[in-house]
Amino acid sequence: MSGLSPAPRPEGGVGASSRDGRFAPSPTGPLHLGNLRTALLAWLFARSAGARFLVRVEDLDRSRVRPGVEEAQLADLAALGLDWDGPVVRQSERGAFYEGAIARLDAGGLLYPCYCTRAEIRAAVSAPTASPPRTATPAPAASSRRPSARGRRRRGALPP
């Protein structure tokens, strides 16, 4: 990756080994059977490989996070006998790490602007998926390609 140095590996799972098991619940409601199955399988694979089991709470959508749910989810895991290695990592506490990663990508010329509106992003996320043809370098989505100056101004990417 053209001169990029590896990201620093703070404690708590960043830069974790590919053998490590991970579970990343969103604290928006109680764990359901699918969550518990995923956590159990990740824990079993990690323990059988002599690797770590890491928990990272996906709490970035503050409007959906419910008080007390994270604690209840962790208690549910513990009640099932699932233990984890290191502290629980919360996405909301990792802003400086993400800013550093973005700065390294930018320094390596690996970022490009996206001019999509939020509505276009929502539509893309909910669109049916199909396997795109493989190319050497994936092209950005058509709506991400550089629009006209008028279009960029309309979307707030240029001053009026």
C-alpha cells in the first residue's frame, strides 16, 4: 500500500489476529437467538484455536442506543459462560483511532470524495445485491463520480 505504515495497535482488540473471535453487538435491544449463536460460535472458534475472543460494542448510532442495554447484553454473555479477553471496546470511544486511519489513507492517496446524498446512500444500502464483475480496480458507484460544479454546489461540496 504505497508507503503506508501499519496502524498502531492499541489494547482491546485493534490489530487483532485473524484467528481472534469477535462479537460486536449493538446496544439497541436485548440479544436474540441469532446474536447468541454468533457470539457462541465466535467464542468457540477462538477458544479452540487458542486465540482471543473480543467484544466491540457498535454504539455509534446514538439515537438507537438504549440505556442499560449494553450492560444487559454483556451480562447475558457472561451468564452463558462466555468470557472475553481485554476490555470491551466501544466504537464511540475510538474517534482518534479512526481519524488516524483516515489520515494515513489520505496521505497514501487512497481516499476519494463521495457526492452521494443521504437518500442515495439509503437507496444503495437497501438495493438488492448481486455479485458485480471483478475488475482490477473497483470503480466508485456512478453517483459517487464527480458531478458538475452545479451539482457539487447543490450538494454542499462547493461554496455558492
